[in-house]
Amino acid sequence: MTQPRSILPLLKAPITDITDTSLTISIGALYGAPTTIRVSVPTGHYDLRNGDMVTLYTEVLLKGPIE
């Protein structure tokens, strides 16, 4: 049996550039520390546009019952 996981949202950020092979999101610009993250993925199958908000998240294992 697999151990249950939970999705832990990390941040929401707008898409600032999109091509056929990648999308770029921008974080921190409002706080004076602009950073971009480029995700290499064929984007032709997704309904994405500049300005769309996307969520970065991770999955974490859930603990068993605490005794």
C-alpha cells in the first residue's frame, strides 16, 4: 500500500513568456527581487496565455496516526 500524500502549494505566479517549447513565470518583481523560472515543456496541448496565473507545488508524505 502506498503512503498517502498531500499537495503543498508553494506560490502562484504569472506566465510572462510562452513559446512552443517552454513557459516562463516571474516571481518577486513586486518586492524588488525579480526572478524567473523557465519550464521546458511542449506547450501546444495546454490552454495557456501570457498573464495566466500558475501554481507551483510539491507533494509531501502524510504522517501516520500520532500515538
